[in-house]
Amino acid sequence: MQHGNYQEVRKIQQYVSNMRPMFNKAALYSDRTQNYREPYEPDPGDTVTIRFRTLENNVDGVYIVRGEEKTLMDYAYTECGFDFYETKIQVEEDPVYYYFEITSGRIRCYFGEQGLAKEQPIYTQFSIVPGFHTPQWAKGAVMYQIYVDRFCNGDPSNDVETGEYFYIGAKSQKVLDWYETPQPMDIHRFYGGDIQGIWDKLDYLQELGVDVLYLNPIFVSPSNHKYDCQDYDYIDPHYGKIVEDGGELLADWDRANAHAGKYIKRVTDKKNLEASNQFFAEFVEEVHRRGMRIILDGVFNHCGSFNKWLDRERIYEYAEGYEKGAYVDAFSPYRSFFHFYNENAWPYNDSYDGWWGHDTLPKLNYEQSGKLYEYIMEVARKWVSPPYNVDGWRLDVAADLGHSNEYNHRFWKDFRKNVKEANPDAIILAEHYGEAREWLRGDEWDTIMNYDAFMEPITWFLTGMEKHSDEYNGGLYGNSDAFKNAMTYHLSRMTEPTLEVAMNELSNHDHSRFLTRTNKKVGRVAQLGPRAAEEGVSKAVFREAIVMQMTWPGAPTIYYGDEVGLCGFTDPDNRRTYPWGREDMELLEFYKGMIQIHKGSESLLHGSLKYLHNDYQRLTYGRFTRHYKMVISVNNRQESAFLTIPVWQLGADRSGVDIYERMALTTSEGYTFDKTVYQSKNGLLEIELPPVSAVVLRKIPSNKS
């Protein structure tokens, strides 16, 4: 039977019986996942099937609107009380934008990226970027961020020594007590963590369920954070291997790094540098042998004052095999790498441009130096190619690179070409705050550190705290409408290839630890002290956040130590050492269990997202595919909640009984992964949630579904 005739017969039958249901807005649905767009990462020339869902026999027509073209979609099939409409479009090189128009009697409404709308969603249309693919291995992958100096000391022989050099007002310091908390000025203090330490803990990371290691910078640098790169060509021997040692520490009275013989020997001797690179290549090979991936941190907006191209500290001035730095000599081959304000200040010209005015972070001057540009492109290729074969780059302050927005985009387009030609499966992941859509069009970045559509909304909703612990906002605390609105808007600014690999973190090296935010203390370690970061925290609220992290679209990313209860205010207190031997093992087991649930669920890895219920301090949402449904409910109140959840909106049958299995429950008293079952009747699931709790439910597939 033709769809038109079939629909007319049904309308006549329901008209006669006076049974046609009222127009149901909650049933309307489409998104950009593979459930409603196939293929969802098409290439130019592909034919794409686009779907839209309505309640069965509830609309007169569904149209897809592309620019000035409006096309009636074809009825495709009915399933579990829903009608599905389809249309096929052929995509070419250019992006495709579309939204839906739905008519039912006198009702006319629209559906775009942010859901149902009364007006045409011109600025929130769905988009397809033909040819934009993100690495399959990164979709929903569990990532683990390691601040290397603070994770594990596997090789004490490469530790930075006290008095090895002078940097930002103090000499380097070797911290002897692994458990000592960082000091307010912590850049020059080293605990000895290294790559051997990570290698020693690979069994632990595998047992946790980690798929991808993301390392903060590991190239030669004088700081423990290493965002002030000294040499892009080599792994820092203090993280790698020191095979040729020697030279003197600085005398007590001496602050001139030109006299730092031990440091100069360690970081300029090619034997140490080559040995460290070789060791790193072997480490990556072992990571890959275990089925894991690794991402490096690339700092290409600026370098450091120790950098061999500038050499403000005169580390390389007399070192064998190095050209004179641009600070040292007006005729340096690297002079164009930096912008100097005073052209008559050589030798030792300190008038160079520093990022945000910091003379320890000289800004790289790409527009005036083709040689610098090509050098960095070679660096981009080098580390994703044999023998290193890393799996991608995380890009520090990526939007700041260059002196204009136009040049910034040109640079990242070329960067992508170089990386993808060297390693097509490598990921390009950028640090970015705010709107990133202009970089996420398939020809620059793959994705971002997901602050706007993950870390910030969850932090405000569950704790009321800003991500640095610099502010408390009672108006956002527990405000599920604000959470939904923020998430809906910011998710709509990303394409699906970008979203599925977005780095969803609760904490990282730039912000306070999430567990600390649960105590709602505003301030930093310099004012409040380190102990305040641990006082009054709520592991129950933290577990709610973990549940959301492991069930939200994207790649859940754990900041080392979060999984065992590490606390800390913002930088530098968030960079405490991993507490080996002092772990919160109960919290660790909860993380392991939630990671298993995340990795074992097709709907959590690739499913659609739909909000099912929300009010003050409460939120329920579903993740679903055609055959698999998950329900996640959070009650952040101090009293129990009795909820009736409309699970039918996930595509469950409205006319019978379905079984839901509880996969995880966390409360203020603890947590359990013990299984228990609930029944939904006529598409509604009734459940009681204890205070400060979260539950994960899985629909048991039936023959009908």
C-alpha cells in the first residue's frame, strides 16, 4: 500500500472513532547521530538518508528545508508507536544546512539543532560537512590526562637537581617528599615524575579502562608544566634518559644560567637528547602494543625564554652544534622567529614580544618568518610519524596563535594537512574557551577540550562553583533549566564528528579539582591553604558528576588522581602528585565500574541524547539507539525524589510493559553495581531516587524492540 493511501485510511478510521491523538510535541525528534543521519560522516558525492520521528499518525506532513528548497519527506516505517519519515540528499563539497517543518492541522512548527521552535531556526540548523571525519578510535574513548612530573617517578637518575638552574626568581628545587603539596609559586619545583613512571603504571591504567593517554608537554623545558618549550625536537632528558651527565650546579650566589653546567650538559648534549627520543619511541610502541593511544601537547603560539632559537638564558651560546639565538646575536638565523621592538639593542636584545607580556613566553612571529612556519609544520609531522607514531596533538591556546584571525585559520588549515598526510588517523584537539565553530568545519581542528558543553554546565549545576573555584553562583546551583539551555546551545555549535571525540573533563591542570569544588569554598591555595581544598567535600556529588561524565556524548577524560579522590584548588594546587599508597580505593572501584558501563554500551558511545525530566536539583535524560536505551537520572537534593519518567520518548513502546535493569546507583551512603529491575508501563517508568544520588538504567531488549 502506498504511504499516502495508508495514511488516509488510518485518518478516516481514527476520525470515525474520534480517536486521533492530540498533537504530541514531545514525540518529535531528529539529530545528527548515525541514528537519524546515515552516513553521518559522508564524503562528497555520497547520498545521505535523513530521518525524522513523530508520534504515530500524529502529523499531516514533515518537510526538510534547505535554503529556499522545501521538500516533503517520505513516510518510511512505523515502530513502537512512532512514524519515521525519510529523505535522501546527495552532498557535494560544500556544507549542507537544513531544518524540519512539521504540520498537523492548523499547527505548524519547526525543528532544528536546538529542538522544537515556533519560528524557522535559521541560525540553529543542522549541518553536514562532507569529508569531515574524526578518528574512529577516539569516539567515546576514555582518555587520561597526565601531568608528567606529578604522576610517578620511575627513574630517579633523571631528576632535576636543586640548584641546577635559575628560573622566574628561584633556583630549581628537587622536592624530596612525594606527598608534599605544591607551593603558590611552584614552577621551579620538581617531584621527579617521568615517562618511565608512566610505563611502570600502564597495567594500572589498563585495569582502570583507559584507552588514550594525553600527556601535558614533555619537550625540553625549564618548568614543571613545560608550556615554555626550549626545544621542540627532543623529549626532555629529565623525563627521558640522561646517559651523559656532568657539569656543576649553580653556586649559591649565582643566578646566571650560562654557568649552569649540569643543566647545559643534560639538555644540550645530543647523546641525552637522542637517547630520550629513542626511549619515548619505545614507550609509544608499548602503549600501542597494549591497544592504547597517546596524544602529545603542542605549544605553538609561544615558546620559552630558554628556547634555543631565542636563548635569553645563554644556554646554547657556546654549546657545540647550535646556532646563536636571536636574543644573543642580531645575525641569528632565528631573528625573524620573534618580533623585536628595539632594532638597536643587540647583543642581548630583551625587547621581544612576549605572550600576554610575559618575557618568559616569547610569542612566535609566524607572519614574518616562513622558516619558522615550515619548522613547526615539520614538528607537527615528525611526532605523528615513525618512529614515534603518536596519535595526535592537543593544541595549547590554539586560537591565540598568530597576529590575526585570518592568519590563525590559515595556519591551522596547513597544520591539519601536514598532520593528516603524515598520519591520517591522528586527532587534532584544541584548547579553546567560547565559540569554536569557525575552527570546526572539517579543515582545521577535529575537536576541542569541551568546557562550554561539558565542564562548565555540570560544575554550575552540581556545585554552583566556577571551574577555578573563583566564584559561587546560587542562581546556577541546581538550575537544571540553565544546564539544559547551556548544553543545548553549545552542543549545537559542534558537528557530530566533533562532539563524539570532544574531551569531556571534570578537572584538569588549569582549574580546581572537581572534588574540591563540591565544598563550595571560593578562593585559591595562596589565600585558603591546601587543607581547605580537602575539607567539606562531597564524594556523593562527585560520583553524580562521574555518572554524567560516563554517560554524556563525547570522550570522558580523567585528570590523573581524580579517580582516587585527589583534591586541589586551581593552578598550582591542582597539580598535586598522584597519591600512590594513599588512594581512595572505594572511589577508584566506582570509576572502574562506570567506565565499564560506558565502554559496554552502544547507546552511550553513539546514541542520541534526549532530556526526559528536570526540575530544581534534578535531571533525567536518555541515551538511545534504535535497539538500545539507557536512562540516567540525577537527584542532587537532600531528600528523596519520586519520579515518573516518560521513557516512551526514547522509542519505547507506549502500549505495554518494558523491563529496565539498574546498572549503577550512587547515593549519599555509597554506591552499588548490583542489578535490580524496574517495569515501565505504557511508556512510563516510576522510580524513587534517594538523596544526593544518580542511577543508570538499561532497557532490556524485547522482541518488539
